[in-house]
Amino acid sequence: MVLMAVLASTMFGQRSGVEAGGLMSYEPNLTDMYERAAILADEILKGAKPADLPVEFPIRFDFIINLKTAKALGLPWRCLPAPMSLTRAAKRG
């Protein structure tokens, strides 16, 4: 039981860890990153030099909480107010 608590109470860098039963993850929004990659590829295909394009970093992130795991660990997630973006993501999942 202690081992399960240690494994489940882990912070992951990908959604798959939460889907496998982990507690939470914080990752760049992949849809946003793919859109930016397509825009950069389009600029290169139109003749831009890759060396002239700016280096970009993710600006949108997803914070995902596995409420089932949180409840199993006895964490009081219900006491914390959730931002609307978290509430919408929970309803989608």
C-alpha cells in the first residue's frame, strides 16, 4: 500500500502518466505546439531560411489532475477552487 501511494503521488511531464493512474501532470499543450510547427514549416516552404526563424518555446501548458487517485490518497482536492480551464478540462475527460 505504501508503494502504491508513492507511485501514485508522482508529478508527470506527460498526460499518459495520469491516464495510467498517476496523480498529476504539467505539460506543454501539444495542439498549440503542432500548430506553431506547421506555421514554421509553411514559412520555410515559402522560402524563409530556417536560421532566420526565431526559436520558440511553449506558451500554453496543460495541468491535469487525476481526481480518482487524489481521492484514493486522501487529498482534499474538493476544498481547492478550480480555475475555469481546469473545470472545463475535467468535464471533457
